[in-house]
Amino acid sequence: MRFRGNFNFDKPKTLAKKGAGRGLALGAEHVLQVSRTEVPVDEGTLERSGTASVDRDAMKAAVSYDTPYAVVQHEDLTLSHPGGGKAKYLEDPLNSEGDTVGEIIADSIKGYL
């Protein structure tokens, strides 16, 4: 059997990269949503400052909280949180949701292919 023809091998790579970028964005949003259930709450300012961002060219995602006290609230294990939440509100979800984020990215790539 013979096969003659042209096949664009770049197209699957391009589609996979698009899928991975989309999956990265969805994965970052997932971690953000889980972390919002653990963030310390007083007036809700810290929770509302949370954001997920993606650099699709570099294939990197970030989840961050942007208040002057976000790092202190995250790192200081001695602080009391009477309104709910806890320290390590971002680190813990990032660690616990790694497998789920991997599945989100894989599903997104499959969807593009």
C-alpha cells in the first residue's frame, strides 16, 4: 500500500498548544475558586482581590491575591480568622488540586485535537 500526499504536522502541534493554553487558563481559574473557599474573610476585600492570569506564549499561569496584607495572611500561621478562612489559602489548594488541574489541561488538549 502506498500513500502519497502532504500532511501538515504543524497543525496538531498548534492545536495542542491552543488546547494547553485554554486548559491552563481553566486550571488557574479552578485553583482560584478553590482558594476563595479558604481565604480569610473579614470584609471580603482579600477574597475579591484574587485573580488568575495566563501567559500562553510561555505556558505559565498564576493565581494571586493583591492586597497589602495578602502575604501576611497567607504565611502567618499564628493569626486568628474569626470570619472564616485560614493561612496557606493559596498554597494548600495549589497542592491539593494538582491532579485536577492536570486533567483539566489534558481534557482541553483532547478537545482541540
